[in-house]
Amino acid sequence: MKRLLEEKVTALHGAGGLVMDKLLRERILPKFPIRAAGPIGLDQMDDGAVLDLPPGRLVFTTDSHVVKPLFFPGGDIGKLAVTGTVNDLVVMGARPVALSLALVIEEGFPLADLERILESAAAVLGELGVALVTGDTKVMGRGELDGLVITTTGVGVAERVVPDSGVRPGDFLLVTGPVGEHGLAILAARNALPVETPVESDVAPLWPALAAALATGGITAMKDPTRGGLAAALNEMAQKSGVGMEIEEERIPVRAEVRGLCELLGISPYELACEGRAVLAVAPEKLAEVLSALRAHPLTQGAQVIGRATEHYPGKVILRTAVGGKRFLEMPLGDPVPRIC
């Protein structure tokens, strides 16, 4: 297994866990000696880069999208591509300003499907008032590509950059809504699982919901729990910030249908991707103000305090279980559902 992972790319290399981290740090980053044009660049592996362009700071991020299936309950690859890039900007404290969109299309792809996907992408941009400023289109031969790949690049402006490494001991830890929905929706759609209550993706742009909370100045760190889900996001934030985290399992919001299907499949909802949620660290004196701002918006009205940062066990996440025990909430090896974004 170890030899295979070292010599060939596997699905785990793109799944947001330890294997992907090793690939990035050992095989990709060393190829680019110049990796920063401001305070946050590739070395920090945050959700975007920050460029010093006086008088403000420009946040820049890019993402490729290979989700399967292209259409799923709650969205499609077009909505997902724009939303994912917008959210990477937002969780760094940036207001999205402009996006690019590049398409790689398989020969024979239905034009009606392409138009539907692009209309979904345009709807998100229209909702946010964000411009699509450039793009590219390529076509590959039949069988050389699995339908469609979309790459989006986003630019945003931040008055105050919020990195994922800013958690301090004593900060409260919040999640803005129920977790695990996007990953499970993809899994159910891909495998045509016979579910009594359909699970829909939570894919949605976070800017309108988080703008007021950011304006409080109380958010010290932020991350969107995409690949690897809540477990990966918390572990990354703890490791980068050098703090421990104590999480109350009973406080983590998980919808009943998600929890039930996860139990049936033997997977953890904490490791499943979200595409419309954020994990926040909040200064204690600003907690009430941030919660009030979040709960005033429909997308984040289910925001919940799930724990607190501590000086103990730096870099580790401790889960206090529903039965009163404690265990480490480990960084997942990779997302249990590949190709979720």
C-alpha cells in the first residue's frame, strides 16, 4: 500500500487528508521556489492567497471541480464550482469581486446539460453581484474525459484577512449549520441509494450570511469544511494555530437522516464534505454578537457553538462523546467519498 501511494496517484491523493497533504508538501510545493506575493501564500496552504496591493489586500484562490455525478440533489457542478471558489474567499474574510471560469468538455457532451450547468453558475454570481471576467474552453476526445471539468479562479478584497491559523486558547468554536450533507448527497446520488428521506447538498455561497459576522471583528479564524469535512477542518485549524480543541459531540448539528444513513453505511458525518458551512473561531467577548449576526440569516440560522480552544493537547482535537467519554477526533486519511467537488 505504501509503495503504491508513493509511485502512483490514487483517489486518496485528492481526498483532503494525510495522503493529499504529503503529496502537496513533498511533490508539488518544492517545485515552486517563489510561493508568496504577500503575507499568505502556498506554504500556509490556506483557502486562498493574500497579495499586498496597497491600499487594501487582495485575496486570490483557484479550484478545479470534478464532481460525479454532475447533477445531484441540491445542485450541479456549475453551482458547486462558483460556490466553492466564492466560499474559499469568504472564509479568509474577503468580499468576492470577480471570477474566471474554464471549461474542459468531453466531445459528445450534451449542449442542453452544458447550458443548464452554466445557468446555475450564472445564478450564483448574479445573486452575489460578482462579475465573471475571463475564462477558457477546451474540448477533449470522447472517452478522454469523464464529461466535464470546471476550473474557477476568484479574486476578493479583505479589509482584515482571517486566516485559518488564528485560533487562540479560550476562543469559542462554531459551525454555521448541520454537517455532512453535501458528501452524503453525492454518495446517495452516485450509488442510487434507496433512502426514505432524500439528502440534499448544502451547497450555497457564504458571503451574504457571513458579512455581518465578519463586521463584528470577533472572528479570529475560519475555514470551510469541504474535503475531509468537519474533522479535517478542525484538525487543520488546531495544527496551524498550535492550540488544542475540546469539542462536545452532542453540540455538533447533524440532521437525523444524515446520521441514520451514516450509521447504516459505517461512515462518520464529521468526515463528510460540506459546501455551504463554515467553521469559526470567535473571541469570547464577541460570541453573542457573532451568533446574533449569524442567526439573522437563513443559511446560518442553525449556527452552533461546538467547543472551545485550549492550551492543552496543542494540535489535537478532543471529542467529548455523548456517553461522557473522550477520544481524539483524528485527521481523516482522506474523504470517504471521492469526487465530491
